[in-house]
Amino acid sequence: MRLSGIPFRVGYGITGGRFLATHSLDYPRHAHQSQVSEILLTRVGVPASDAPRSVRFDYSLAQQEMTLSKFPFLEDRAVKKIVIHTGAGYPSKKWPFEKFRQVINEVLNRELAAVILIGSREEKHANPLEEAANRKTYDLRGESGLEDLPVIVDFSNLYLGNDSGPGHIAAAQGGPVLILFSGVNRSEIWRPVGPGVNLIRHEVPCSPCEMPVCPLKHQDCMNKIELDAVMNQITIMLSEKKGQLHV
């Protein structure tokens, strides 16, 4: 911005670039990340929101039809569906896959919902789910793209996952979202934002560590999140109006 000759340059300068701005603000360390950029605009008279907020990912009718044509089972409103993403940007943010496997089997055994798995092809190869192949499980890992995710979430009844990018997208859609939140970051600053978001956390004294891999090797913040706590919340969120579609 400085090299381009822009005369009014506002920034925080927290990474050593303060001298490049004409106006520098103190970084709002206690604000949610959704508000940080918004607060910069207060320097030019644009008021920031009082609370964290999210913006829904809207899509065209053509995009909706394209996603539904690829995954027609989404249109079956008679069957409740839970979207599950087991990945995360850091290993320290991941609940063990074996526990997700237990959740999937419990959901299917109790006939609570059909299961939709999203994620990368690499995740599918690393953590196959052969035992659920002939049941109400749709493994879209490596098959669905980011452009499909808002549609998939809108046509499902619940999203379950770690603190990750897809979790933030799901939260923004406004429906029921259950996030297993690690001790890596402060939840009040980094949690997904949306009207239907619930968090499950296991508090640890070493939080927030902000480390991609648990420096203490035990990763208690995630490993000690209990299956029963997750299943109880899933059951509650799928019941009554909390599990209705948001299309």
C-alpha cells in the first residue's frame, strides 16, 4: 500500500510493519477474530459491531442444483443427516479419529441420523470406514469441494467437527453446529460464530498453548473429551426444532 502511493493507510503493525502505515491502532487482543478487521474501520468512522458476528455463505440456485445433482441423497428430508469433519489445521486441534469412529457407529446403531463425512482424500485414505459402508453413511471425503459445503450443511440437520475452517463455514450457515474445541486457542477469540453453535471443551491448565503439536505429548484438551458428552449433545441438538433444516 505504501509503494502504491495510497495516502491514508490504517493498520495494526503487530508484525513489524507499523512504519508502513500512516495511522496505527493498538491491536485489540481481547476481541473475537471476526471483529479485528472491523475495528480498523473505526478509524474512518465506521462503527464496529458490539459482538462477534458471522456472514452466511450464500450460493446461487445453479450451485445448489449442481451440489444436489452430485449428492441426491441430500434432498431426502425424511432422513436426518449429520455432517462430520474429523480434520483440523493442526494435529493439536484434532479429536482422535477412533472416537469419531465410535460416534459414527453409535449414531448409526441408534438410528439417530445418516452420517455424511467430509474432508480430504488423504483423510479418507488414512482413516477408512469400511464397516459403515453398507449403512446410512455417505463418505464424501475427496469428492465434495469447498463450494459444496454450504449446500451440504444447509440440507443437513447437524454439523460435528473440530475447530477448523469447515466448522466456521458451517457455523455461519446458522444451523446446529457442535465444535470440539481444543486448548490451543482462546475460545472467546477464535470460536466459530453462529446462532446454533455449541462448544465442548476439556479445560487444561496449559491453555492456550498456540502450538500446532501438543508440547506435553498428552493432548489432554482433546483426548479427554468424552464420547458420552458428545453423544448427549448430539442427541439434544438433533431433537425437536434444534435439528431442523436451514435452507
